[in-house]
Amino acid sequence: MRYKLFGRSGMRVSELCLGTMTFGEETGFGAARDECKKVFDAFLEAGGNFIDTANMYSKGTSERMLSEFIAPERERLVLATKYANNMVSNDPNSGGNHRKNMVQALDASLKRLDTDYVDVYWVHIWDFTTPIDEVMRALDDMVRAGKVLHVGVSNTPAWIIAAANTLAAERGWTPFSAMQLHYNLVERSIEADFLSLAKMQDMAVTPWSPLAGGLLTGKFNRDVDEEARKGSRLATSRWGRITDAKLDVAEKITEIAKEIGQTSSQVALKWLCQNKKAVVIPIIGARNENQLKDNLGCLDFELGDDHVKALNEVSAVSHGYPASLLLNPYAAKMMHGEVADKIDNHHDVR
């Protein structure tokens, strides 16, 4: 395991992050305590130090389970959790980005995790109700109180993140150091804005669902028996729409994996790790130790330029306006005329 800077923070995190949404069986797709401990130990043995959870994962069980696992090495681990999603269905204030929910959710998470602080506190999802200044000031208060070291944001439009960090810079508050976003070889829409934002404002990107809910593992290709898919989480989730275009991507991954002697999961993860447009730290989750060790195998090889190009081409997406115009070479010619190809755009953050 190598280590990357966590955005502008200066803190170093492992190049893979362990996601613990599968820690606990309350939601029907997780694992029991003993198997989760094996997953956790295998991750640390590989050199991992970055652990991600959320208050809502397995209805709080993920955090409670982690409290036991992290105790012997708490200070060397980078522990992240999240708030915003509802934890008490009949309480209108038990969800949202506002200060009341933030304060109560953080105190509850610290209690479940049995720790005095978290290294990263994520806004889990944007509520489009709470003013940006309330969120950023409240997060800064949590940092100044010593309960949080760094803050990040997930599932939020790029313009809001840019506005939030600009406001934080103007007022001397703590900015977001990272974004946790849905990103993989069949979901590349963030490339229109978010990767450029990450580079411009020195933020890390931590993709969730890097294997598209299992679609990119090779278990759902066209040659797989339809009956074998039915009981899977992928078939019953929002990732269950298995289109021909997605299958084309999954099967190209499998083709490359066979060619270089790796698994499909490892190739899909390596494509993210080798991203040159931003600091990308995939969040890997596993229901058992074998799955985790297979994922960790992505650290043992590099994809060649030809393979990266093939994956980029088969998974290419058409960005909407204005990216569809601004990223078109014709726009550069409109701007710079015949010398467009001779200009060194060293400030280009695309």
C-alpha cells in the first residue's frame, strides 16, 4: 500500500479506503461481526489506514463494530464518518445538513465509535434547504472544538462545493478537503466538472461503488446464467438496470483482465487508481475476506497505456452543455484561431 495526500489537508491516507457499509446485517446485505473483523484485519495488514463509515450504515452497527476494531490502533488510523441522512423516521430534525442535526449526529457517532474525534467528517448528501454558510460555520465549529480534524462532502453539486469552499476561504473557516462521489467505469459523469474542481481546489476524490454494485466484477456479463443474477444485490438495487452499453464495458474489463492475468474487479479498481486528473482514492467494500483480498490485488500491477485507452473508449460518455462545447477542440479554435494547437495552456485544470 502506498499513501496519498488527503487533498489540501496534508494528512496521508492509504491509496485504497475501506468502506464499512457491509459491517452489520441489519440491512440484509452485510456480514456478521467475525467476518467483518477478518476484512478489517486484512486491510490493515496490507498497509491500509483509511476507514470510512456513516452513522446510518447498518443502523449504527457499523460504527459500533468499528469502535472495537479500531481501539488498539486508533491514533494511527484515519477514521471517517458521515451525517445528514435520517436516523429517527418520525423526527423531522433527525436528517438534513442543519446545525442541530450535525451536532446531535456527530455526538452520537462519537459515542458509538467510542472515540473523542473523527479524522474526517462528511456531509453525506446535500439537502437543498440549509444555507451554505450555516453548514460551513457549523463544521468549522466542530473542528475548533476538536471533535473533527478535516471535513469532506458527498453527493453534492459541484457549484455548491465550489461556493462552500470559497465562502470558507473568505471567512477563515475550514474548507472541504475531499469529495466522496459515485464514480466508476460505467458512471463517469463527474468528469464534466468534479475532477477539474478537485484539481483547482486541491481536493481528493474518494469514489463510492467503484465496482458499480458488482457489475464490473465479471459476474454479470452476457455469458453468465440469468438465474445466477436474480438473488444478487445488484439485480434488486438502483444498479440493477444492466444495459447493453454497461455490459460492453464490463466485458471489455473481463477481456483485459484475462489478457493480463488479473481479475475484473482488480482491473476496474486499477483504472480509478491510475487516474491522472485528480487524486483518486477508491472506497472498497467487501462482505468477506476473500473479496477484500481480491480487491487488494489491484495494488500489484499497472495497466498499460493501451489498456487504459481501450477502457476509456468503451466507457466514454457524452457530457452535457457547457462541457460539450468547452471540451470540444472547435471551441479552442474559436478562441485562439489558427495557433490554437501551439498554445501551452499550463493553467488548464480540465
